[in-house]
Amino acid sequence: MDLQNPTTFPNNPPIQESQTTPDHLSILSGLILILFGILIGVVAARFIPLPTNNPTPITTPTPTSVISDTPSTNADDIANWKTYTNSKYGFQVQYPNSWTLDTASLGQDIVTLQGNQGSINIDPTNKAKITLPIKSWIEKSNQQLLNNPNKQPMSSPVTIVSYDNELNISETPIAINNSFFGSDGKSFIFSHKGTIFLLTSSYYFDDGVTVGNTTTPKDIVNKRLQLVDQILSTFKFLDDTKTNSYTCPANGWVDCMPGPNAKPECSTSAMSWYKANCPNFQGGAL
């Protein structure tokens, strides 16, 4: 193209002036201006260096609060937690200030405690229609599930697991497994003065499928489990006369050697009490 004479193209006959109308000239001039602008842009991008000045740093606002995965080991910290009291069913539970309380979503009188680390549901209404004895009800429910041709693909039988004195109550609950995608935990079923309670606890972890193909570090998962267990240990009945008989170990260690029965002195609530009240506490000896 002859840039000095934009209306003349090489190897083509010249355009007769009589054949070019003013409208044609305007269109042609506009196209040439566009092509010239594109050419200038390409040259600038190729040869003009980028500015060398450092860019202005972007400051991120400081968060007003930080949610920690670390469980509280100080009795004063737990004392500052929020307290929920249900006078209708006569129970009380404490939970961290960063957690929320919901008494409506799952139905009247069902309490949900929710945090970034996990959740706890307290159902005193027996929505699951559990009957006594509890183990017989579990066996019957499992059999009905196995014989149901229309069962959901994700349904699985209830599995009874060990009860490790997570609850500081006089009753001895039946503990069952409560695992689902991205979470793990236990559910506790027990009867208190004729009322059947179902407490469901969950602590969260990344299962590597639902959240970005990553895995939460094991120590963080363990801290979430400890925090959920710590909340469970604050659950109590207002008329329960049970008082703990924990005493500080003389040498700083508690005998937690495995045996046929769970040891109350090695429960989560006991360990929390030792850490808060025993300056020389070292841990559980296995």
C-alpha cells in the first residue's frame, strides 16, 4: 500500500475520479484512519517499554475478628462463652462466641449450634421416633433399611461406636457414627426422665472432593474435633446432681491405659478440667 497516496493500490488500475462519490471517499478515509490507529497501537505495544515505577500496593482491610480452630484450654475462656438454657426440657449448653444459635430451622425446640469448625444439634422432641431399648430400636431400623427396595443410594445402617464420656451427664448414651461428605462425628441417644434426647455432633474437614481437591491438615481436623467435644462437655441437665470427682494427678499424668471400659478420668471433659485447674498437668499416659 502506498501510504503517501492512500487511494491508490499497487497492481490495480487507478480509480477514476469521476467514479468516486463523496460518500465513497468518506468511507475509505474512515477505514484508512482505523487501519492507521491499529498500526500505531501495534508499534507502541512492541517498542514502547512499560513504566518501571512500582505499582501502588493494595492494602487489605484488617479483619475485625478471627475464628480460631484452637480449642479453649482455660476455664476462664469457657466461662466467657455464650450460654443457652432451655427451661422447657431442662438443659443447658455453652458455645463459643463465634458460633451461632438457631432454634427454628429444624423445627420447634430443636437447637442447632453452628460454627466454622462444626455443628451440634440437640433434639429433645424425638423427631426420629426412637423407642426404648435404644439398641433394639437401632437393630430394627437397620433391618428395615436393608429390606427396603426403595432406600436412598446414600443410606447406610447405623453403626454403634464407643462412648468416651463426651457428655458430662449421669446417663450413659448410646453413641453412633455420624459421618458424611466433608464431616465426621458422633450422635448420642439417651433417655432423661422419660424424654429421649438425640445429640448430633459434627466436625468439618475437606474430603478432597467437594472443596478444591485439597486436604485439611490433620492437626487442624483434630483441633476441630477437640472443640466440638469441648462444647459437648458443657451440656448438662439443670436438675442433674452429678458432680465431677476429678482431682489433679500427683505426678502430672493421668493413667489412660486402654481397658475394657471407658475411663471417666480420661474423657474430653476431664482433660479440659485438668488443663484449666492443674498447673502441673502433663497429659494422659498410655
